[in-house]
Amino acid sequence: MSTTTGEEHWLVLRQRLDQLSRMQETADPDAVLAQRARQLAAPLQDEEQVARVALLVFELSGERYALSPYRVVEVVPLRQLTPVPCTPGYILGVVAVRGRLVSVLDLRQFFELPLRSLSERNSVILLSDGRMEFGLLCDTLCGTQELPLEQILPPLRHRHDSREGYLLGVTAEHWAILDAEVLLGDPRLVVNQQV
Amino acid sequence: MERLEHLTTRSKLLLSFGVVFLLLLAVSWSSARSLQQLQSAQQRLYDTYVAQLLSLKNIRINLNSNRADILQLLMSNGISNDEKIQQRMYQRGQDDESAMQQLITNNVARPQMLAVLNRMVDVRHQYQAVRERQLQAIRSGDSQALEQAQTLAVEEQAQRVEQLRSLADQASQLIEQNVALLQQQSSDTLQRQESLLLGTAVLAALLIIALVIWLNRQLALPLAALTQWAQRIAQGELLQSTAVSQRRDEVGQLSRAFYQMGSYLSALASQAERIAGGELELAAKPVSERDLLGSAFAGMTRYLAALSGSAAQIAGGDLTVVIAPRSERDVLGTAFAAMVGNLRELVQQLRSGIDVLADASQEILSMTAQVAASAQETSVSVNEISTTVEEVKQTAGQASERARTMTAAAQQAAQVGQQGKQAVEVTLERMQQIREQMQDVADSIVQLSERSQAIGEVVTTVNGLAEQSNLLGVNASIEAAKAGEVGRGFSVVAQEVKLLAEQSKQATSQARALLGETQKAVNRAVMTAEQSSKAVDKGYQQASLSGGAIQQLLESLQGSSAASLQIAAASQQQVQGMDQVVIAMTNIRKASEDNVAGTRQAEQAALNLHELGRKLMSQMASFKV
């Protein structure tokens, strides 16, 4: 490295550093937050008055499922899952939610769907009807959506569909709408195995 | 006699024993006849004389008995006129009468005896007549007559009895004389017989002795001679007997057979001698099929001929001959086979040895040729060296001059070296400074890296917050849905919260990627600083080495200055030394010329050796193995 090119190099470096420090000074978080608040505060427009149904949508093994939110207590992140011995494979274990022990059900195994490893973004959807309470594991939570009722079609009848009896219908996007009442009342989920 | 000699031995023996037997027979016959004569003489003696004596004795006894009877009758005086006694007396008288008659008839030939006997008859008749009267007297019983009778008896009759007794004695004596005569005759006969027997025995003995001598001469002596001959043959002497008996008996046959055996054996012996002398061409033929010795000889000759044939082949150099011993005890065959094996091995070893010798001699020849050439070259070289040494001598003088100029140059170089050393020391100081600065830069960069790590943690925290906000948004929307139409506005807010949370998450992930890149750049910077620092270290060490090298150069320059001085002196000495070298080279030249001559001789010797090797090889080629 010759001295002249070395000098130029150092000069360029110094200029870039000055620019960076200037940029740091101009970035103001308060301004960003204020802009977002303004955007959120804008009123909703042109809502059509059609019958709609609210659905909680989540992904499981690459497929999307939907649940009626009326039996959903809340959604919690999956933390500290404790496996319980002498339970069927679809009972993954129990988690503590606000001081209660709730069993977690893996619908993939319950419906005999292809397994995918747990990711960091796993969440648990807590279902309850006052008598029965458990959590459903889901890969990705997509949030709630409202769909027009006419878009919901009856479930397709397949032979040997393990989900038969648990489906309320199918949306236009082929989301399977699960029946939370049936799941909560399913005697298979009451595990009482003795060893 | 010649005819006797030609008789067979059996006939001879039969003849001899027949003669002896005949002699014995003659002697026995004559003895038997003599014994017979003796016996008849004895019989005659007994018949003639003993009977007469007995008769005479009987007559005397009867006379005595009758005398006693008559005396008894007379004594009894006729009282006992016993008829019985008278009867007895008559009986006796008749017996005597017949005995007397018998004696007379027997002795008619002898007049003396006859006279005595006739007298006796007369006396007896007188006696009987008297006795008859006496008996009448007794029978009459007349005592006178009886007394007369008694007187007669005592006187007359007693004389007559006595007369008779003496006559009888006379007769007995005559008879005894005859007996003695007869005995004399017998003993004569006996004596004659004895002498005859003795003569016959002596004759027989003489004849036997003669026979023995004859047989001895005819059989024993020739047999003994043959036995001796046989013993000598047994001891190995094979003398040719010139005297061969022409007799036709067994001895002659035996002698001829012995002669044949001797000639057979001597023929074999001469053959064996010839074999011993090495002549094996004469094939010995057996005389007959049963000629064991001859066939053995023939076999031996064949065997030896075969062996000699093999030996001839071996002598001709053909060692491929295979000699199979006849048996395990075939010493000659085994030895021959072993000899052939050893010869074969020896020839092979010799051949290989000669090959080696030929090769070696070839090599020696080429070597000596080389040595000769080398010696020649050496001689030339020595000449060149001599001239070179002369040149060197001149050069050494020049070298001495150069060495002096070099000394001055070396001192100048030492001064330059001193300056170089100082420059290197300055360089080292600068390098040290650069090294410290580089370490400072590296420390700063590491601090920067630590800061960016802290920023990463902050980003992680923000990401967690965004996650929770997302869930919070979802839960809020669920609650809003549960609330139905009332919660509709809240639902929108919840959706927005969720949206914001997701945007935050995206921002944090971008920040995280940027931080990762920054971290990589920082790592590169640290590594670059480290490499620079190491380069500076290397430069520092290199400069140190340069300083040391310059120091050594300085020292060596000082040393070389001194050395060039020494060189100048040494070159002077060299000039003197070169003079000595010239003298030595002259000696070497002479020696190398001697070497050349010696090498020529060695070359000649090697040539001879090579020739010898070739000859041996050609000779060995005649051996077939």
C-alpha cells in the first residue's frame, strides 16, 4: 500500500464516519411513533352491512385452520412444556397458565397430519367451555378475521378423513373451520390411563 | 596184477574179504574135524576099556559075594540050608560066565589079555566044581562031609580066589595099559591139530597183511595223494598235476576228475588274473548251465565291462552316464555312482568357477588396460602440473600484491558497516512504535464489537416485546369478537396493534441482520489488525537480524583486513613452497613412468590369465553333465 493511496483511504473513511454520526442525530423515535398513531387514528371506511362471522385463524403443518373465538379463552406463548407420562402421543404435556395447569393438545398427531418440528413461534390457543379446558398447539397465529357467512361452505366429504366430525365448514381459501364444541366434548381427550 | 589194478574198488574189497572168509572157513572146518576125531576116540575108549574094567570089577565083586555066601553056609553047618542063597549064588555065577565070555570076544585081537582071561576061566571052572561039592555036602547035612567041605573052603578054595584076584588084577593092568596107549594117541592127535590150526592162522594173518598192504597201495595212497591235492586246491594252489593215473577204477576216475577240476580252476584263475590285469574283452563262457562259478565269473566280467564302459564314457567327458548300483551292497557300483555324482558336481563347480575366472580375467584385462591408459594420462598430467606449478608460483607473487591492496579496501568497508549498523538501530525504534499503535487499534475495534453485541441484546428485547404485542393484539381481537358488534371498533384497534407488532418484528430482524454484518466486519478488522501486528513483529525481527548481520559483517571485515595481511605473507611463503613442489613433481613424474611400465606387465599377465580362462572353458565344454 503506497502512502498516497493510504492517505486517500483514510480520508474516505473519515467522511463516512461523519455522515453516520449525523444520521444518528436526526433519527427521532418520538416522531415515528406519532406518525403511526396518526395512521391508526384514521376512521374505518365503507363497511358493508352483511352477515359476518369472526374466526381465529392459525397455521398447522402448512395448512390454515380457523376456530370460532367464542370458546377461546386466550392465546399464550408456549413456555416450559412439561411432558406427562402415560398419555397418548397427541397430549404433548402440560403448561402453567396464570396459576392453572392446562394440558396441550397437538392437533397434528390427533388428526394424524405430517409432523413438523416445534419452532420458536409456537403459541397455544386455550379453549374452555366451563367444564373442559385445554390448549391447542399451533405453528403460527394469524389473528382474527371476519368473513361473510356465505363464503363458508360445508366441509368436503372425504373417505377416511380423520378430521371428519370435527369440521364445521370450509372457507373459500380452504381454511378448515374446527368445531370447538365438539373438540371440548370429545371423550377421547379425557385421558385416564392407569399404569 | 594189472588186471587186478583195473578192478573197481568194490570188487577189490570183495575179493580181499572173500579170501579172508575162505581162510577162516578152512580153519574152522579143520578144527571141527579134529574135535570130532577126539570125541570118537573118547567114545571108543569108554566103550572098549571102561566097560571091560567094570565087568572085571563086577566079576571080582560077585566072586567075593559068592565066597562070603559059601562061607556063611559052611559056618552055619548046614542048619540054614537056604535055597535062596544058593539061587543067588548061581545067578551070580551065570552073570560072571556071560561077562567072561564077553570079555573074551572083545579081546580076541589081544593075545596077552586072552591068555590071562582063559586062565581065569580055567581057575573059575575049578572053583565052581569044588563049590558044587561043598554045596552037596551042605545039602547032605553030613557033618563029615561038611567038615571036609569046610577044610576045602579054607585051603583050596581060598587059593583059587586069590589066584582069580591076581588074574583080574593082571587083566586090569593090561586094560589100563591100553587106555594109556589110547590117551597117548589122543594127545598126539590134539597136538597135530594145534599145529595145523596155528599154521593156518599164521598163513591167514600173512595173507591179510599182504591184502592190507595191497589195498593200501591200491586205494589209500592214491586217495591220500588226491586229498593232499584237494587240500592244496582248497588253500588256493592250482598246480598242474603231470602224473594222471590211467587206471580205470574209481581212484583213476577221481584223479582224472581232480585233474579236470584243477584245469578248470586254473583256467578260471588265469582268466581272473587277466581280469585283474584289466583285460575284460575275453568273455568267460560257463562250461554248463550249472556252472555257477563260471556264470558268476561271466557275470562279474560283464559287470566290470559295463562299469569300465561307463568309466570310458566318463573318461571321454560324458558325465551324463547313469550308474545304478545292482544292490545296496554293490560297493563298487555305489562308489562309482558317488564318483560320477561328485565328478558331475565338481565339473559344474569348476565350470562356474571358470566362468567366474573368465569374467574376472576379462574385467582385470579391461581394468589393467584402463589403468595403463590412466597411468599414461597421469604421466601427461604430471607434466602439465609441473608447468602449472610454475605459473602458480608467479601468480602467488601477484596474489601477495593484491592482498595488500585488499587490506586497505577492507578497512574502508568496515567504516561503511558501522554507519549501516546505526541506521538499523533507528529502524528498530520506529518499528516498536508502530507495533504499539497497532495494538491500540485492535483494542478499539474489540470495544466496538462489544458495543454492537449490546445493541444486539437490545434488539432481542425489542423482538420479544413485539412478539408479546402480537399476542396481545390477537387476544384483544378475540375479546373483541366475543363482544360482537360492540367490540367492533376495538377489534380494528387490536388489528392495528397486531400489525404494528409485526412491523416491529420485521424491523428488529433487519436490525439483527445489520448487526450480524457489523460483527463480521469487526471480526475482519480485528484479524487484519492482528496480521498487521504480526507483520510488524516480523519486520522488527528481520531488522534485528539485519543489525546482527551488519555487526557480523563489520567483524568479518575487520577479520578479513587482518587475514589479507596474513595472505600477503602466506603468498610469499607459497612462492617458496612452489619451488619444493616442482622438485616433488619431478619425482612423481619418474614414479608415474615406472607405473606405466608396471601396468604394461600387469596387462600382459592379465592377458595370459584371460587366455588360460578361455582354454579352461573350452576344455570344460568337453564335459557333458
